[in-house]
Amino acid sequence: RMAESAVVVAAQRLAADDARWPESARAAFATLGGAPVGASGGRPPGPITHAPNTTQGKVESVGIIGDPALLGTPALAFFCSTRCPGGVILGIFDLAATLRAAGVPVVSGFHSPLEQELLRLLLRGRQPILICPARSVDAMRIPQTWRPAIAAGRLAVVAPFAAQQRRPTAATVARRNACALALAGAVLFAHAAPGGKTERLALDTLAAATIPVFTLADPDNAPLVAAGAQAIRPNDIAPLLATLSAGRSA
């Protein structure tokens, strides 16, 4: 069992333009270049289309644990604020069941508590999962709960960072979010707390108009809907499925 675990979590590092990446993934990594974020912070970075002044320089190589082929199918990017109203929390539980049943691939940093809860629920299913940490995968400790899905070829951990980037920073969080959006065919902001970083990311993504943006139908998400996000019910994601299907056909 120990030997199997060691194989399951083995990280590999491929050039950003390596032919083993699906074409869509190579294109995504090519857009992740730019100048570093200032140490003083400032306005949170926008989506990948704004990356030239929000990331850490050109991506030379990408670390991955799992099968690179998983990056070839447009996934649903998922973001949720740490502060989240009760109605949305219940909606996320229902959404997880719907995504599992429909086999929707999901990509996220799975960092906030509700993002982590969604991951826990998705791991019970069979759909592909892409995890984008805000650090390199080199020497990364992989939780036991992830290992069966990695071994089954349905979970990959991907990070466009140099091997020595062992700790998250404001800049790596920005690139992590950009990477998740770049690998997605649509994005769902389950909730974006007013004035928070997730709201700024959501509004920037809507303003860029490069990827369809969804949110959960809930009164607390009215500001996102007013800004242009399409509201969907957790148990009826037909518009989302149609968007992802169109992305696969393109």
C-alpha cells in the first residue's frame, strides 16, 4: 500500500508547451505570463485576460499530479466566498449532487470552507476534478482522501509555478485563480461577499466577458445577477450544461 501511495502522488513537471498537455491546456498556460504583483498588494487581480500585470512572469513549466489528459475537457470553475449566507450553503449541497449526477468536470482552488465542502462531496462521485493550489506541487503532501481519485485517473492537481514556490502568496493566489478560469468553459460564483476578493474577481470576470458566468439563484446573489451573471437553480443546471457542451464542440 505504501508503494502504491507513492506512485499515486508522484508529481511530474512538464514544459508549458509540452505536447503531452491537451491543446486547450497549452493555450491556457501560454496566456499566464506577465510581471509580478507588487508586494504591497493593491487592487485584487482580474481574470486571465488581465494577467499581463497580475502574475509572476512567463510560465516555463507546470507541475501536475495525475493525468494531464484531464485538462482537455472544459470544466466548470467554482468560487465561493468564505462568508456565505445559509440559503447558498444549502444550495451548494444540492449543487454538488447535481454536478455529480451529470458528471460535470470541476476546477477550483478548493480553498474557502465551502469550496472544500464541495470538493468533499464531489470526491464521492466519478466526474473529473482539477485542483489548482496556490503553490507548486513539488513536495506537496496529498491528502489521503484525494488519492483514490488520482489513482482512478479522475483527479489532477495542477500548478503553474516553479518548483521552489512552496508557499502561497497574493501573487500565486492571483495566478491560481487565473489558471482555474483558463482551464474552464464556464465559471460559477456560488456567492461573492460584498467588498470581498471573490466579488472583485467575479466583477472582473464579468467585465472581461471571456467566459460565461453563473451564480446560484438566491436573493443574496442579486448583485451578481445585476452585474450580468446568469442565475441557476442547484437542481436545474441545464443552461450550464449547454454552455459546457458548446465549449466541447467548439
